[in-house]
Amino acid sequence: MVLAVSKAVLGSVNFSADLERSESNLSPSLALQYGDADRGMAYFKVTQGFKSGGFDVADQSGLSLEYQGEEATAYELGWKTRLADNRAEVNLAIFRTDFEDLQVSAFDGVRFLTTNAAAARSQGVEVNGRWQITPTLYFTGSAAYTDATYQNYTGAVCTAEQKAAFTGPGSCLQDLSGRPLFASSKWSSNVNLEHVADLPNGLTLQSNLGVNYRSKHYLATDLAEASLQDGYASVDAGVAVVSESNRWRAGLLVKNLTDERAMGYVMNVPIFSGARVASIIPPRTFGFSVTLNY
């Protein structure tokens, strides 16, 4: 009875497998730099990386036990400079990473399985910097544009709607080639203001206000439209008192000050076709911390 129910509900079948893997990889890197950190510099980097393949024991059909090793080649061209007598800094980077056999953990309606997307690419531009506006007021910020897509991914798990309409033999698969990577946003940015003030008895008051933003992105590995989260911004704030010589620090922190509600992850509910469950980002949260250094 247990085997019959497991087969009907979870798709489990009896199978036998005798598999082994042997892998080796050389991951070189090359960096060129012109200039220095004090006057500004330009640089170019090429790096190769590797993640070994393996076997996924979550597979109960014997069809997706093995997944291949992942390789990535990253290119970055950048520029760093300091301005206004070192009171300001601006950094710019243009990047691209090409993936071969990108390892993807996808939910098939019952369990998470590790499979491979044949090719993917993430490319874009990022700028970040800092500025000491006054002797006591500091600004830091960054912004990035990222175009991250599957170049070739024909064996992706279907959405619940696609599975319901599927009538062919075998398993339902979809082609996500040209679609964005899971959880990737085109735009992201953050800005932060920090103020430092002297208090009596050698104490220092530090206060900060930060805003983080990311544009719309998919939160389910099958890129179902129900998992598309609109862009949103969250605000964090904090205040702390620091002793002279930084022996101790006591602070208050508020995360998600505006109590922004947004999804953090979306997945299909096992067995119940078409149903989904979503987690949300933490609501407005207050914290208090004390740090002692000795």
C-alpha cells in the first residue's frame, strides 16, 4: 500500500543505479591594473570558476539522479577614483559572466531536484561610491543594472498551469531560453546616510538611514507569472552610542521601517495542483544590540 501511494502521489518507482563521477578542473585568472588607489586606477579581470557535479538523492524516479559540473567565465572592466581630497570615491564596473551547465535547483511539484541549464549569462554595469558631505555626515550608495538570462534551458520544470494542460507522454517540460534567471532583478540600488556626533564623556552618537530598492523579479524556479514580485523599496534606520576607544557599543535598529510587504519566495504546494505558498520578507522589526570589545 505504501509503495502504491508513493507511486501515485510522488511518482516514485523502483529502480537500480550504479553511478560514479570523476572530475578535474583548472580555473585560471588574469588581472591587469593601471594606476594606483590614491590617484585612481583602471583594471580588467578574467576569471574562470568551476562547481563539481553530483547525484541528487531526492530523485525518486531514477531519471534525474546525476547532474553535471558547472563552469563559469567572468569578465570585469572597472575604474576606481578618489576625489575632493579623498572625501569622495566613485567606482564603476562593467561585468559579464557566462555559465555552462548552470546548476539549477528546481521544484517539480513534490521535491527540489538539481538539474542543469545548458547555458546562461549575467551581464551589466554597477556604480558605487562614498562622499563625506561634512565632517560629521557621510553618504554611501550603489546602483546596478543586470541582464541575467538563460541562454539555453529547454528542460525546465513546467508551471502548475502548464502541467494541468499537458497531455503528452513523459514529463512536462518548458523552454526558458531567453527568460530571466530566477530571483534576478534588472535594477537594484541602495543609499545610506550616516551622521556622527560627539557626546560628553568621550561618547559618540552614530545614526544612519538606508534605503534599498530592487525592481521586479520572479520568485519561483518555473518563472510562473503568479511568482512575479513587483519592484519595491525597504527602509532601515538605526542609532547607536559608542564609547571612547570603541570598547563598547549599544544600538537600536529598525528593519523595514515602512513595513513594506513583498514576497520572498514562491513554490507550488505538493499534491494540490494549482495551489501555491509564498513567504514574505520580514515585517517592521525592532532590535537592540550591545557589543563589548576586550
